[in-house]
Amino acid sequence: MKTGIFFLLFISSLFVQARTISLPRRTNNTVYITDATTLMQAGDTVVLEGDYTWIKLLKIRGTKDSPIVFINKDLVTIGGFVPYTCVFNGSYFKILGNGSADYKYGIRLGKERDSTYGAFGFAFGDSKGVEVAHCEFQYLSCGILQNPGSGQVMSDCYYHDNYLHNFDNPKAKGRSEGFYLGNTKASTTTFEKCRIENNRIENVSGDGIQASVGTFVIKGNTISNYAQKSLAQQRAGIIIGAMATADILDNIFDGGKGVGLQIFGWGKMEISGNMFKNIDVQTLQKEDIVYINGKTATPEKLLEIDFHDNEFVNVVPNRNVIYNGTSIGKTAGILYKKNRGVDSSQINLSRKDKWD
């Protein structure tokens, strides 16, 4: 009998969790909730609908097995307030724009307002267990911003199948990023197993993807017409920054006005299956298509790269196609193998590197 009662209570608890709710909208078309636990619980589905000026939700508390899912009903637009568009903070929640079959990207962040661009689309602070998919980001200075100065380990974040385009930042001469992940001044706050996959990023005045401090997989993204302002220190398709280890797989870099890939991190990395095409940096003083300098590596965590099966098409470098500037004491070497459209004469090799 006691076993039967326990089973009924267990089933009831699951039933209670399976709720569909809406966000309370204020009269100025915004949502502001400082403690989301008062409204939603693990396993809830939260339906977004219509137009919002901005949304701010704090203390979102899903679990790994029962995340809170935000999903669109028809097309959802969020934007019109320059300082920010959406701030979500907490753990284990998903923001998915595939709630309607009529829209490939059913959640749209940012609005065209003459020459004014919103600061960012989503800011997640030190949230963990975040998934964002099938969202469109436009007319912003940053798409996904997650660079807290302190907090928990940001594990299991997954950003995929989004469309980011037409980014600029006129007030800062165009400094902008599709993804801005990691704070190099706060090395104790780190990413763990962050995945950035199958996103389209195009027509960005600054960087496509910037990822620092932690472990990342960056795979299957298409980054085109990046670095349109060709700004010093912000004209890259992908940057792997300080204290970061990443696998860079099957991405397409197309039509940029700056370096395609920059590596400043540490540890073992695989760079494979990428295509670099139509990148012209001939007019820049010091620019390569791929620039590697593991300056944050240490003798305990040397930079080591397996660089294979990449392709270079119609690229016009100023100096080299690939340049490795890592000091000998910080690298275990780079193995280059089966790369097309480049030969050893176009690569700056260190003594520990091998061209095969």
C-alpha cells in the first residue's frame, strides 16, 4: 500500500511540473521579473507571443533533467530599447524559436531604427545549462553576450541554428560581435563544454565569434562578410582568446576584411574541415588568414594543435596564409596535414611544428 501511495505521489509531482504558462506583460510592453521562481518551475513551458520591447528574467531555476523551455507562438519580436533587449539569468533553460512551422527563426531580437543599434540580444551572465536555437538577431552590437566578472562555472551552454546579421556599433566606430563569450579579466569564471554550432553570421562590422576562458566546440558555422569596418584588434571571423581550449570544426569563413581565425589560448585543439575563402587582407599592415599565438599557454598547459583537412580558396594574405607566433616554451607544436590551397612556403612554422 505504501509503495502504491508513493508511486501515485511521484506521478502527481510529474503532472504538476508539466505546465504551460505565459509571461506577465507590463503596460509599457516589457517583462521584468527579479525572481522567476515565483512564476515558473522546472519542467515548465513558457510561451512567448507577439511583440516585446524588452524582457528581463532573473533566478530562472530549471534542472538538467527538467529545463524550463521558452518557445514562440507565431513570430515573436523583441526590441526597441537600446541599452538591452533580453537579460535571462539562472540555470537550465532553453530559448527556442521553432514553435511555429511557419518560421525558421521564430524569435527575432533587435529592430532597425535608423542608425541606432541595440547593445545586445541576449545577456546571460553566469547562467549554465542554456540553450538558444532558431532565433534571429539583427541591428545589434552583440548577439549573445556572456562575460560575467564573477560567478559559477558556465557549463553545458549550447548555441545553435541561429541567424545573426547586420551588426554595427556606430558609437564605438563599429566594434561589435556576434558572440562575446568569456571575461579574460575574471579567469575564475569559466565555460565548460560550451558548443556554438550551425549558426549563420553575416554582415558584421566587427568579430563573428569571440570565445575566451574555458572549453568550447565551434562547429558548422558560416561566417560571411565579417569585419566590415576592418578595425584594429576587432576584425576576425573567430577568436579563441585567453585561457581557452577549442575544437574548430567544419566552419566556413567567407568574404571577411580581417583575419579568419585567431588563436590565443592553450591546451590541445583540433582545427579541421574548415573553409577559408574570398578573404582579402592585402591592404592591412600585419594580417594573416590564420594567426596563432598561444600567449596565455603555460609550461603545464602547452598549446598543441592538430590542423588538418582545411581548405583555402581565393585568399589574399598580406604576409602568410598561416602564421604561428607562439613562443617555443609555450607550444608542443602544430601538426599540419592534408590542408588544401596552401603549402609550407605560405606558413610561418616554429621549430616544433610539422608540415605533412
